[in-house]
Amino acid sequence: MPSSADRAVVLNRYRNVCVIGAGVIGSSWAALFLAHGLNVVINDPQPDIEAVVKAALIKIAPTLLKLGLPHEGLERNLRFEPDLTRAVAGADLVQENGPEKPEWKQQVWARIEAAVPKHALLLSSSSARPATEQAQEMKDASRLLVGHPFNPPHLIPLVEVVPGDRTDPAATADAVAFYEALGKVPRVLKKEIQGFVANRLQRAIMREACYLVQEGVVTVDELDDIVTSSIGLRWAVNGPFSSFHMGGGPNGLESFFQHLGKNMAASFKMIPQVDLDEALQRRIIDQAAASFGRTPIPQMERARDDTQVALLHVLAARNGRDRT
């Protein structure tokens, strides 16, 4: 992680940030940017966007406090500009959080390119649309790339940094430096792929989870308990590869694959059918309603965020890192 002085230098380069789209993701980014002393302009067509964002800042403030970040008076550096051209005119960095529609993103980036300063870093929070696709209407896409957060961005460290075919490597390095200065954990993907990495893994796990409920093996709350009491704990400390490396004994993955590789390869070829039809969806919804669904979502979110903050502090202490 960069030193405090290095982070200050990087953040000073991107003092003025424009957030395009201020839903759940955009408001979360805005809160994090404001907590790090950046000037934030929000561009969003919602008529009540000011009230929406200010309510989000109030909701996010307790988590910022637990993370050791400023959490009061954030609105001093916040303003709203409904006109896109004016919103980006003085931006050093744009973080886009709009609809996952390729035509919309292509059009908005072309409009931004015509109005934003040439040095500005252009980042998309997209979880589905690669930078190469988004940049099709741009003349110069060298500063555009994906900076996909894991929700919520003010709390979860990961940012998947995904350059496009025309992204300048210097812009990729700048994006990594910027996110690191915010205390994030940016990871650069070596190639564009649908869904990037974290969501592909999450989707694979969710598919198997739905199958187990479909087959009546477990209920949704039982499956959640199994995950949080086993692989959830394990993967917070070590990922799948390093976990199986330790599971292989003194020779690590080499021994693991020698003993279990053939069976694992065979299991990869047997993918059972999951039919996520209305009946299965209703079963999952009803089981959730009968268990954790009885707790109001704001209460669940508060407990989740507080626990994840505590976990992040433990991991930071172990790794000698400071997220703030």
C-alpha cells in the first residue's frame, strides 16, 4: 500500500471528481470520494437526486466512522449539476455508474469526451460492459477503462480494473494508483471477459446454491449458514488456490492435483441442470421470508457492514495494511 504522503499526491491529481449516476453504487462512490477530501459533482437526471444522495450519505456515515474516515460535513464539497457538459467540464476524473445499456454508455462517453479536460481519467463502474464496447463512439479512448467495484464501494475493498483495446497502459496505472490511494484493492484483469472475475465466481456459486435448494438438499438459510461457517471464513483469509495448496500438504498443489485432480476434473464435466423458473424463484423467496427475511433490510445491512468493518480491521492488522 502507498504511504500517506504518496496517497495525498495521487489524490491531489484527481481533486475534482464527477460521478455520473448516483444510485446505490454512485452514492457509495461519492461518499468515499468526499471522505477523502475530493470535490464531487453529481450528474443524475432523477428529479429528487439531491435528497436521495444526502440520505445515502447519512446512512453511510456510521460505516465511514468505523473505517476511520471523515464522516461529518461531507456535503461541503458536494454539488449537483444536471447538465452533463457542465458537470464534467472541470473534472480530473469521471466515475460512471449509469445503466448497463451499451448504446447509452457509448453515447454518454462520446458526449463526455467532447467536454472533459484531456488529462481526465475516465472510469466506468460497469459490471457487464467492457471498455472496448463502451468506447466505440469515442475518438480517443486512451483514458477510458472499467473500474468495477464490489458493492458497496465505500466498504468492500476490491476494484476490478479492466482496460479496453485502446486504453493507454499509463491510464491503467493511474487508475490503480487512484484506487489504492482510496484504500481500495485494485486488481488489473489481463483481458476483457464477460462478467469480469468476481461476478463470474459469485454466479457459479449462486448457480450451485440454487441447485441445492431446487433438489431439496437444504433451505436457503441453511445454505447460508454452511457457507458462512466454512468457505466464507476460509476465503476471507485465503482464496481457493492457496486454500487447496495448503490442503495438499507439504508439496502443496502438486500433491493436491496428484491425489484429487482426476476426480475434480471429472466433476467439472458433470454440471447438473438448474431451472430458475417461477416455481424455484418462489421457493427461494418464501424460504428467505420465513428466515432472515423477517429482519428489516436496513437492520441486516447495518449488521453486515459492522461485521465486515471488523473483519477488515482484523485482516489489515494481520497484513500490516491501513485501509484508510
